[in-house]
Amino acid sequence: KAGVTQTPRYLIKTRGQQVTLSCSPISGHRSVSWYQQTPGQGLQFLFEYFSETQRNKGNFPGRFSGRQFSNSRSEMNVSTLELGDSALYLCASSWAKNTEAFFGQGTRLTVV
Amino acid sequence: AQKITQTQPGMFVQEKEAVTLDCTYDTSDQSYGLFWYKQPSSGEMIFLIYQGSYDEQNATEGRYSLNFQKARKSANLVISASQLGDSAMYFCAMREAHAGGTSYGKLTFGQGTILTVHP
């Protein structure tokens, strides 16, 4: 059974550009959540999608957005990139409440 | 608001010995889940073990066990027979199962503990 797949693994962008990251959950999992990890702030919740609907959102500016498709794959988009957006972005998938959440390998975004 | 506290920034253990990583949590919910993850330097977040708040027995997964003390709101990870490959960052996390809600995925993480296993 394939795990959670995130693409791309590494990304270098320039300030002001936008970026789209992709996450394919484990087959059968309908919940996808996204996290940003930085040395200073640790792991912070971005948002969660379930059945193509955003169920929960963290405290991030509107430049951060996401969506989920009918096959449960999810994308997150960051517009007008800032240097502070440099981070490891992780997504996790789950199939039900009170069950394990599995993470992908992450996308390491560097903004220069 | 839910909160996870890991008070040990770094821990050292000798190979083949057991080690306990501390985690305390704060929540007003009755239904929640507790997780431990391992993050090696590559960045991947590896699921280790899960404990539901209503589970009566402590969770175990191979060399990993979770010492769940609900009244004290603690969920310590015990790694038995440490191996060199266990050297990594370890995160404790919690997910609240909101009554009547459909939020499955929001995890709140602690700051992590860096474990170093010495040969």
C-alpha cells in the first residue's frame, strides 16, 4: 500500500512568486491536513480538507490556500511568497477520527 | 485550547538501554488521540504509536510503548533496547475529536525532543 506522496520534494522560489504543492493521501483516506515546520515556530497547522471541503484552518494569512479534489488529492498554494515562507511543508492523511495520521516526506521550500 | 508540552529539549541514551521521552498535554475534551512521531534529519515524519483517550490499555508497537496516565495528562514514550538508528527528533502530538464535528486531522505538536543514542 502506497504511503502519502508529496511533490515536489524540493523547491526554490523567488520572493513575490507563487507556489503550488501537491499531496496524494493513502488510498481510502479522505482527510488531508497540511503543516508548516520552521526552526523558530515548530510545527503549525495550516488547514484540513475532508471530502473536498475545508474543515479547519490555522492562523495563517490569506496568501495560504488549498483545495482537495474528488480523488482526495490535495494541493496547497502560497501566493506572493515571502522569505519567511521558507519551511518544510508536510501533509498528513487519515481515514477516520481517532485513527493514525500518516505523513508524507514533505516539500522543502526555500524562498530567495 | 489544546497544548502539548515536551520539557526535554535533548536526551542521551546508551545503545541497548531504554529511554523515556516525556509529554504532557492539556485539553478540555473527553475524546482525543495522542501520537508520537519520529523525524530523522531527512525531514520525514514517521508515525510510531497512537493512543486513544478511551483506550484502557497502554499502546505498544514493537520497541515503542506509550505510558498513558490520563489523570496526570501525560503520554510518555518509552523506547526499549535503543538502537543507533533511533537518533532523531521525536514529537508528541494530540488530536481532539470534536463532538459532532468532522475535523479529523488537526494535530497540535509539542516542540520536540532530540534523542541521541550513543554506541
